[in-house]
Amino acid sequence: MKIVVLMLSLLATSSAHAISLAGQEVPPYPKGFDSRMGSCLTVNAEQCAFAISVLENARGVAVGVLAKRLVRYKGNEAIWRVVDQVESPPMADTHDWAMEECRRDGRVDPTIVAIVTTGPGREEAAAAEQGEEVLATVWAMRFDIKAGRLRPLDPASVKCILPGT
């Protein structure tokens, strides 16, 4: 009986490894999962040809990052094929997702998805010409479109700004 309870508790805390969407078309997402946050990537003038999104469980907790290719539209809804998936690290209350606004080697790179510190301990380095707040990056991945893979980045090499500042 203890083993059954342990197995049920492990299933309830579902991680990205508990569900693999690689190769599948979404939406719909499997029951108890959704993707509400992401960014589009334009390739060769094809608007939103690819996307990076965060996979969440039923409690709204991020469990993974998906790299997706646009397949078609069903009405007004985009249908994607998941080309790669990585597990999301645990996030603190002072962490948030950064997409579309991250730089590497001084250049904006829309293929980067990162977790940044937005609370105490954040880096407050203003970009003089734009007055932006640069955040400390604690985790980062880059979607290598040609390879169809999410690749880890050294967080120290990634600088993201807080949108709207």
C-alpha cells in the first residue's frame, strides 16, 4: 500500500519527464497540462514558424520548456509539432521567465528562454541609453532551430531585461 501511495504522489508532482510531447502535435495538451506562455520565432520571413513555450501542470507550475514548429491552423488556433522538450528547473518566488528580451554577446536573441531573478538579489545594472533594468539570469536555454534542439547556455553569458521598463 505504501508503494501505491508513493507512486500516486510522484504522479501528482508530474515533471516534464513524466510526460514527453516530443514529436506530438499540440494543442490539445494531455489532461492536466497546458502552455500559456511563449514566444514566436520568425524564420526566413515566415511569421511564427517556430515557438518556445513553457509547459505547466494543472497547478500552474512550470514543468518544462517546449520548442515547437508551426504545422497548420485549425480555425484561428495554431497547431504545433513539439520538436524538443527540456525539464524546467524548480523556481523560487523571486524568479520569473524571460523571453524575447534576452541578449547574448550584446545582441538580442529571440531564441533564448531564461529564468531570471526579479526579487531580492537581482542585478540592477541600467542600460544607460534605454534605462532598462537588467536581471540576473539563473538558468538559460537557446533553441537551435537548424538542429531542432534546445541547448543549455551559461547563465552568466545571458542578460535579460524586464519588459516594460
